[in-house]
Amino acid sequence: MEEIAVTSGVSRGTLYSHFPSRHALVRSALRLVMSEANMTLTGLDDPALSPQDAVAPLVATSWRMLNDMAGLRAAAGGELSPRELRRLHQDTTGRIRTLVMRGRRDGTFRTDQTVHWQMYCIYAIARAGASLSRPEDPGPIDPTDAIVATVRTVLAAEPAASE
């Protein structure tokens, strides 16, 4: 809490008057960030778009948010239980889950894997992109296109075998 107080420019006493513990502070911060993330994602899962087209704006925005909140993710992983983390993420992951289910129903996305596995793959790809993208070392290209293309490939239904 001392480091957070110094970084925030407030006293430890002020910090403790608002948050009784580091756990409470991290939970509150993650709640706020996830609420903002959910508002940002609203409208990006446009049902008028094909599932394959709807992946791009949803995944592109999601990985950037993951990248922006790397420090909070690290703190949350050390403070909050996996159950708490899942509960705090349920609105945002629900959007992606809905898109995956829609794509599976219409035959755009593969059905030979579980939805849970597909969700995990999307998250892992987005996190990998976020971990490779550093503001201090942006690299030669923006990884957004590669992340979106990889997710599309992972989800794509296998074309029917020709006879």
C-alpha cells in the first residue's frame, strides 16, 4: 500500500481511509476498469456483422485494453481468487462468448472444440499480443492485424472436404 500511496501522491492514511486493504483496493480498481471496458465493448459485437467480421473490432479493442491494464492484471492475479477474477470479467467475456456461440450456430466457427477452449484460446492470443506490445518498444508493426487473423484462424470452421 505504501508504494501505491507514493505513486498516487496521497498518504497511506488517506488510502486506508478509502480502502481497508490492498485486496479491497485492487478489487475496486478492477471493478471500475472492467465496467469501463464493458462500456467500450458495447456496440462492437454488432449482430448485423457476420461472426467472422465481428471478431475484428471486438478482439482488436479487447487486446488493447489488456495491454493497457497489464499492471492491474498483475496486481489482481496476486490479490484476487480465480473465482473473483472470473466474476469481474463475466460481462466482457460474455460478449465474446455470445459471438463464439453465434458463429458456431451458423457454421462460421468450428464446433469440434469446446466453447470454453475457444474462449481460452482467444484470451491467450490477446494476452500474448499484449505482452509483446510495449509502449517503450513498439516494434516494427502494430500486432492488431496479426492477433485478429490468428483468432479468426483458430475459430474458423474447417472447409468441407471435396470429393
